[in-house]
Amino acid sequence: MSGRVSGKVIIVTGAAIGLGTAIAKRLAEEGATIVRTDINGGGDVIRQDVTDEAQWQTLIDDVVRRHGRLDGLVNNAGVADGKGPPDPEGALAEDWRRIYSVNVEGTFLGCKYAMPAIAQGGGGAIVNMSSIGALVPTPFLSAYGASKAAVMQFTRSVALHCCEHGYAIRCNSVHPGQVRTPMHVDLIARTAAELGIDEDQAAEAFLSKVPMKKWQEAVDIANGVLFLMSDEARFVTGTSLVVDGGMSLTN
Amino acid sequence: MRLKDKVAIVTGAASGIGRATALTFAREGARVGVADIDADGAARTAGQIGERAIAIPFDVSQEDGWTDAVGRTVAHFGKLDILANVAGIGFPGSILDLTMDQWNKMIAVNLTGVMLGCQAAIRAIRDSGGSGAIVNVSSLAGLIGISDVAGYCGTKGGVTTLSKSVALFCAEQGLPIRCVSVHPTYVDSEMLDPIASAVGGRQAMVDAMARLVPIGRIATPQDIANAILFAASDDAAMMSGHALVIDGAQLAGPSSAHTKG
């Protein structure tokens, strides 16, 4: 049986760890050829700093040269923490710039250079990883939440741009809730330290905000990305797919 | 097979999105109760599927009909896991055009039908040991107002928030049931037929609608069935209360036409 994304060549950024690894694996299971990149390259993961414009150009050129085409891009690379406090009052401007640079500019640059390459091959799909942080207030992650809201809004602009230019490229954002990735483990540890409670208590406090009372698994998010990347979603563009166990309903 | 060992009921399954959904569910391994108020149509769709389907013709606005349809499905296939509430009707018209008869009919099918379906399905899934999802077909008209489809918007908006309430209830109760609403834009289905003659014929109508959708065409029933399949399957195991939009970027925002003189 052929896979749901068979024959597609798809770039996944931030693919050395966490959600990126799971997304790359799930897409590969369904038949895609995956190009993995990460700031921590090595093995079959290409080293890429998504904030570096020249690296994007080189990456896209190399992929098209090697594979003959590009069908999809998952802008997954992202950062949440900085050197200073995360709240709106205490946060450092330097941290905001860094978080925006990776999460927002990185996504912009990826879309900018992937669009013509995907269009040239007849079309495809882009998925930008946003977050539940784009949908609810996040004073404990102020720059991150704001950056992910920017990603959601930019996604819609890319979707409309592609429609208006006849590119046959769909673009959607995905919004995970609470997934126990390394980024999330860091958040729990920091929250525990700030509140002077142990990490199990901090984790329980986060879980209590999820109506389904379960952590999402990375594969739950990867399945959402798979749907959007596949031709099953051929009419789905400019929208936001929320995979959060109901959390955004109540917070 | 993404719905292997699952038992589903699909309403409105004689035509359009409902039929595409029933056929898609069956292709992915589900056994399907094929529901429609049109008994012949339900039988035709069930016949296309074969032994893995039964026709359960009934009126979704009647509580007794749900009791009977769910009872027959569970008796035949042993349990219930999934309900796709697709049945719906629409009358065009502004708020001042609406007649009480049109309003009552839309409320009965689009909103009462979905509410009764959620009640019946939650009880049946819980009591039969099933697990899965309720997928309610709302509309773009369930997320935004449209001046000349006022009554339809009212009923579909109700489906949007009813679905979120059902999702929260099931989560709070620890039931293995998710609830997702699905929001299509225009779909090229039999539902358009009654208004086609009033707007210059079917093709003229479809072309005019397509101009309002950035992606350049209107949806097919299969486009929507694909999304219902995703929402109903375990691929969406942590998606509940979500409003899944399938609209070719229509809601993404206004086009750039204003910049093009």
C-alpha cells in the first residue's frame, strides 16, 4: 500500500529533537523523502541556522538539485527561552529579538525561499509550527507566545499570496498544546524552580489545564502535520489546526 | 486502514458530503450505519458499501428516530465508536426574508438533529464500550455572519459552540469520545441544486462561488470527507473541541484585490 505522502520531498527544520524528529519520522513512514535540518546538525541531519538567509538559499538549491524537486516544508525549528525572565515586564529585549529571529524570521525565510521552489514543481504544502501559545495568554512565555501568534498570522498571508499567484501551495499552522518535548521539560523545570515546588507538582499544574487530562504525544502532532501535508487536505489552506486536548477551550 | 474495527453512523449519507463520508469510512475499514431521511438514498449508499453497511433511514430531528437508529446499529455491529452528523438543510435569505417555517425546519435538522445525535452517540459509545469521536458538520456560516443566509448561520453557529461543549463534557467525564466541528465553504453537492435555477444555472452559480474562494474552486464532497475521516480517526487522538476549517483560504483574510487598481 502506498503511503499518504509517497513521492514527496519535504524539508523539516528543527528535526534533531522533539517534535521535529517525530514529524520527520511520521512523514517518512508514509513514504516521503525527508530532508532533516537542525541547528545541531550531524549524521543525516543537515546543520542549518534558520535565521541565516544565505543558508536557506543554499539548502533549497541543494535539495532541488539532489532530489529534483521540493514538495513541502515544515517550519518547526523554534526556541522558547532566553537568558532573562520570560514575563512581559522582566523580559530582556535581547531575548525577544532572539526568539523572534528564530521563530518568526526563520519561518518567514523558509516560506520565502521554499515557495518558488515548490511552485516550480507544480505545488505542495507548507506547515508552520505555531502553538497553543498563539491562542491563549502566556505571561510565563511572553516572547514565545507573541512570536507564535505572528507565525499564525503570517501563515494566512502566505496562504492567500499563494492562491493569488496561482502557486498551488497550501500553507497552514499547527498548534500543539502540552507535549512532553525537551522544550516542555525545560518549561516545567523552570516553573518548578520559580514556584519552589517539585517538578511533578509543576507538571500536574500544567496537565490540570488540559481537559482531556493527557499529555499529547509527539506523534499526535505529527499526525496533524501529516494530514496537512497530504493531498487529503488539498482544500485546506490558511487555517490553524489545534491539537491540544481541548486546552484552548478553557484557558 | 485508518478506521479498522470501528463502527460509525453517518447522517445525511444519501448524497453529498454524507455519502462521500460513509464511503470513505467504509474504505478505511469501518462498518457503517448509513442514515438519511431519504430511505431509498440511504439504501443506495449502503448497497454501494455492501455487507459492511446497513441503511438506517430516519429523521434526525426526532428523538425516537435516534433511539431506533443507534439501537439498530449497535445490535447489528456490536458497538458504536463514531458519529458523523452531516445531515443539514439550508434556505437562503436575509433576516427579514426568513419565514417561521424555514427557520423551524433549519433549527430542527441542523441544530436539534445534531444535539440529539450527540446525546444518543455519547450514551451509545459509552454503553457499548466503543471509543472514538463525534464529528459535527458546521460551516463557514458557523464561524462568520453572512447577510443573505442569516438563518442558516444561526443554526450552524449553534453547532460550533455545541460541539465545544460536548468536547469539554466528554473530557471532564473521562469518556473516550472526542468532538470536533468541521467548517466547509461552498461544496459542490446536491445541496446546491434547489437554488441553482434562481441564480442562472448550476455552472454559473459554481463559477460565481469559486471566485469568492482564494484557492480558485469550491470544495468537493470528498475534500470534506477527508477532513471528517481525519477528525474521526485516532490520528486526531488529542484533537477535541477544535473547529476544523476546510475553505480554500476563504477565512484567511481579505484578498489583495484592493492593491490591484
